[in-house]
Amino acid sequence: MTPETARDKLIVALDLPGVAQAREMVAVLGDSVSFYKIGMELVYAGGLPLARELAGAGKKVFLDLKLHDIPNTVARATAQVAEMGATFLTVHAYPQTMRAARSALGGSNLKILAVTVMTSYDDSDLAAAGYAYGVKELVARRAVQALEAGVHGLILSPEEAPDMRALLGPDMLLVTPGVRPAGADIGDQKRVMTPARAIANGANHLVVGRPITQSPDPRAAALAILAEIAGA
Ligand code: C5P
């Protein structure tokens, strides 16, 4: 794997309280990182102009907005994100929502990633919310619906990647958080995998936050993970 290919596989989650801290982190990481995830916390603290700025500076941007609304609203919001120059956008894996997002890409390079079932949900949470399926069944059902809706990828844990690759074929992008280098603090993640194993399991991109952003030397931490990806 070339260094560029490895770099494109690493997405650093900018889970930081403000734009100033995020901008500082991007400066520290420099050319070691080319792909950033901006989620709801930062978006609601002024992160959208930063997303535009990063895209304008040649970085790839993953806007983790988890859209879900009526199709017209989802389509119009997706078109706005496409216009910002983002590379990935998340939506919840409801068929209407996925189709609406997919229909609104125009000539942009934006790719839609579907979130099947939040990892904080277990079978009893789904039952309480009125679903007739357990987590495993609902994930598989929504994954197939994602394929049918033509979305580009799924967010999933690295443990689910082999089954999903078998179910969905080679073209679906599999993007996995819950990645920890050997020996790293796992924080609140419950099921973690090393970068090399996640790649071997079929992940196309890894989302890594705290092992890099909370490291005393974020750039060295990113470079170590890139070396592991490249060697996978
Ligand atoms: O700091 P850490 O590496 O755990 O960050 C992982 C990122 O991936 C966070 O932005 C988190 O919100 C996100 N994420 C996750 N698990 C999911 C979905 C998203 O950790 N199931």
C-alpha cells in the first residue's frame, strides 16, 4: 500500500470543543493527515465554516450529521453539504432518507454513508422503540436496504465488517470507528480492534479520534497508525 493510500484510509475525528482547538489540531497534524471527521458537537460550535475551509485547503471532510427527516428536507440539506465540498455525509439508514440523500448529489463527489443501528442500542432498546427485530437482524436488513438505495457506504464496527463485506459485495465502503492501536486507552469504546486488523477485516476507512487527538504527540500517533495501516 502506498503512503497516500494509507493516508486516505485514516479519518481523524475532530471531537474537540471548539473551532480554535480543531484548527490547532489540524495544524499540528499537518500533512500527516488528509481526512477529517467533523461531528455534531463541533458543527454546533461553528464547525461548518471550518469544514468548508478544510475542503478548500485540499483536505477531505466527513460531515457526521446523521441526517433523518422527510425526503424533501434531507435532499435539500444533502445538496447544501455537497456544495460545501465535503467527501462523506452520514444519514440514518431509513430507505426514504437514504434515497433522498442519494438523489441530491448533483455532479458533486459527495458520498453517502448510512448508519444502520446506533451501537448504543441493544435488543431491548429496539423493542422499547417498537421494532420487531433484534440488532443483528435490523443491521442486516438495513444494510441490504442501503445497497438497494444506492448509498456508497456504511458505518459499522470492525467486528461486523467481514459479514457485511460478504453480504454487500466489494463496492460498498465500510467505515469503522472503534479502532485502537495495541496498548492504547480504549476510553468508552467497548469493542475495539487494532488498525491492522480492521483493515484485514475489510474496512476501507478507519475513524480514529482520541488515540490521536488526546495524545501528547498527535502527529507521532497518527504516523504510527498510518504505518500500521500501510503494513496491513
Ligand atoms: O475517540 P474515538 O476514536 O473513540 O472516536 C470515534 C469517533 O467515531 C467518534 O467521533 C464517535 O462519535 C464516532 N462513532 C463511534 N461509534 C459509532 C459511531 C460513531 O465511535 N458507532
